[in-house]
Amino acid sequence: MMSPTAKSSSTLAADRPSTHSQQQVPSNWPEDITYLTDHTYSTAVTADQRTALTRTGSADATWTQIPSASIQAPTPLLEILTITDNNHPAAGQRGLFATQHLPPDSFICLYLGHVHTNTMSDQDPHSDYDLNLDHDLGLSVDAALSGNETRCTNDYRGIAERPNAEFRDCYVQVPCAKRSSGTKWERRVAIFVLSAGKAGKRKAGVRAGEEVLVSYGKGYWEGRKAVASLRRDEEMLRIAQLALDS
């Protein structure tokens, strides 16, 4: 995975991780990764930063609000499959596939992991699953050791002509005992199906059985290429170069 900034969307909770014994996990879930139903938080994340994640401003007034009833874990919309196509850049690894038709602009799944500050002492520089959560607050979410289905989402390069999904900022409804409603809206990043586009070229959305693919951004692959060169990792270098050439 990568550390891009999620794209803002048009309008449409616990801190403790769920373990395999407490929570049903998706089929083909990696045994060494903790499955989450919500974020966990680093002790370095302050109370003020947590509070700021619930504030809305003019810039994010149009973000999609996702009610708690719309979130299921595991999600019935997706399945994790092992890639068997040897020509696929992630051959032998996992990919994320739609179990049913996903219409354009529809919410697919939250990107969950461990929320940490962007200080050097609070992040893993070797993680491939680190996603920017809030640049101004200096927070990111890392799914290297814990996360949900979305950590298996692959980059489209070398697989398809273009992505069919994207990361977007959004708000989700979470429990809050301090509010009379019993809930509050808190910032998250999620994967959404791409819009149909002005010309309607993406009006099909994501078909049942189709792999959900996003763009990591060329910066991610350039970074992977640099790391591969330093490590003299020929396989990583091959995959990074294939992605950059596509």
C-alpha cells in the first residue's frame, strides 16, 4: 500500500482491535494480520487530534456521510482471493474482488488500520500500507499489521487500463456517549467506486467478480523502485518498473 492523500467525495469504534477469536474474519484472511472493525490509535495521538477528527469545515461539507448501518464487517460486497495469474503484478498474493455489481460512486469499504502521528518515532518507514488520514493534523493510518479487507486492494498498473475505484475522505457514524443522539460523525478514508464520468465511460461501475483496483500514484512506485535498488531485490524492482511502464 502507500501514503497518498485520499480524494474528497461528493455528498452521497472502538479503539481496541478485534481479534480472530472475537470477530469473524473474511475468507482467505492472512493469519498474521489482526482483523479490525474500526481503527486502533497510537498513544501518541492526542485527545485534541481525536476531537478534531469529528469537526467539519467548509472544505469537507460535501464529504459522504456513511451511517453505521451501512458498514458490515466482514463486508458482503467483497472477497479476498489469491492471484493465480502469473502475468498479474501481484501473482501469488491477495487481491480484492467484488461479489456483486457495485454502481458508480458507491461506497465499498472503509480503509482501517492503526492511526499514528507522522513523527518519525511513531511511524514505520518500511510499511507499504500507510495512508494519509489528515495532513493538517499530521495523522496517517497504517494497515501493515492490522486492518480490514481494503489492505488487499491492488494498484491498477499492469492489470487494467485504468482504476475502477479510489480513496475518498468521508465521515462515518460512530457511538458517542457524550452526545444526546448517542452518535457522532468522525473522519475516515474509504474506497468508493469511481464516478461514471461526464461521458459515462465508467457507467458500468465494478462488475461482480471483477478485481477492485485503485491508483497508488506513480510516487509510490518510484519509491518502491528506489527501495528495490538499495536492497538489490530483483523481483520488487521488476514489479515497480512494470507499474511505472504501464
